[in-house]
Amino acid sequence: MLALGLGLACTEPNPYAQEAGADSTETGADSTETGDDPPGCGDPACELGLELVTFSLQGDDTFTAQIPKPAEQDTVPIAAIRRYAPGQSETFGFAIDWTDDGDSWGLEVTTSGAAANSRIEGVAVVIGLGEDFPAPELHELEISTADGCGELETDALDGRFFVDTVERYDPGGAEVFEFSRTATVGETAAVEYCVSQPEQLDATLGVKLIAFSVPEGALAVAAGAVLDSGGGANESFGSLGNVDEVVHLIGARALSEASEPALGYAVECSTTPPYECSYDLLGFSGGAAVEVGGAAIAIQ
């Protein structure tokens, strides 16, 4: 486990990037901003705080951690699975759960249906904002095979950045459990996930969406790619410039494994310029595909 506390101060304007492989920009940058201008960089409320841990589990296992809340007033937690490697298991699942424990967020990550060589790796982040900014917005949804689809929608973005991740993937003993994602961005952001499980077992997908202000000088860039028969992909975040730290909150947003029940993926990212990420399929066979996506948040 790696634990890291970060403070983000105002130094440069916010760049927003279109999400790779998507039809729309997921930052709300095109919407009309309302209200007062953000505080100047001399104001402590200008800072956006981050606390994070990385984790790795093999087989059926549990990981727990207490992540301190940043000193900023309002906080929200979110996690992303950056490596999902089923190994010899066709029913491998994971679940990420959070508890608000006052001065910290309690994190519990569990795996199920694993083989000895099944493995996940990920990053969990607690984001905090000062009192002069709206509290980060949080939406959560669990979708079963009986539901089919479910949608999360933000309030008016007004220039805020948003990101969504899958925090629960529970095949319920099924060999094939697929999901897909579509996003529509205008004044608000609406994200729909749909699930498919041919055996009609009790499979469940858990999704989280957060939206938060990015103070002047903070950097948040959308990320993603579709991995299929064309192989892996690379993505560079050199536009962030020379920064102290980069947090890559990137995981799977769609999984099509009908032709390969043990399909997996891996996201490997560099913390040095140009902060490139490589995305790869694991256990690939023809017809399988994974869409990865999320965000890179830069620390200056």
C-alpha cells in the first residue's frame, strides 16, 4: 500500500480535455458559469486537497485502510480498479465500500470467486474542497441483471469536472457478466450503465459518479481508450506540464467478454513527464473488448 497526502494550490488556469473514445467532453467546460469568481490564490480556500492510497489483492482477500480527510471542509471518496486480472477464474469479482469515520474515510476492498492467481490493483482517493466552493457532488447506483440499466445525473455542472468509476463488479457466480456505458453532457452530465448476464444469475454492478470544482490552477484531464482486436493503447498527459504529482483515476467503463469469460485489463501509468499511461487487455480472444476511462488529476 502507498499512502500519499497532497495539497493543490492555485498556479495556472484549468485545462479541460475531451475524453478519448467518447463523443463529448466530460467537464462541463461548455456550460455557462454562474456565481462569484473563485477566490484568489492567496485565499486558503483556493486549495483542493487529496489523500490517496494504492492497493493490491490476490486471490480471495480483503484490504482495509483509513484515509485521512484533507483539511478542506467538504470531502468525497472514490476509487478505481486499474488492474483486473482474473487469471484462471471466470467468476472473479470485487467490491469497494466506504464508511465516513469522522476525521477519515474507511476503505474496504474485497475480492470473491477468485483463483489463486486472480489479482486486482487500484487507487482510492479522498478529494476535499475549501468552504468557498460547493461541496463535491456524489451519486451511487447498483444495477442488477433484473434492472438492466441505470442512470446517474449531476446537478448543473457550471464548469465543474466529473468522473465516474465502477466500484463493484459481482458476477454472482456467472462466467459471463458484461456492462456498457454511455454519457450525455450538456448543462448536466448523465451517465448510463447497462448490464448483461446470459445465465440470469444474481450479478450486480456498482457505479459511483462525483462532480467537483477545479480551482484556478488545479488540473483535471479526462482519460480513456477502447481496447479490442486492435490491441492495447497509450495515452500521454504531457499537456499537464511539469507538475509535482499526478493521480491517475482510471478503470474499466465497459466490458465485453462473451468470447473470453476470463477477460481482464491493466492500466500502467508513469508519474514523470509526459505522464503516459499504457492500457492492455489480459486473456484476450477475438470479439472481446474493454473500454477504460477516468481522469488524471495533477498536483502542483
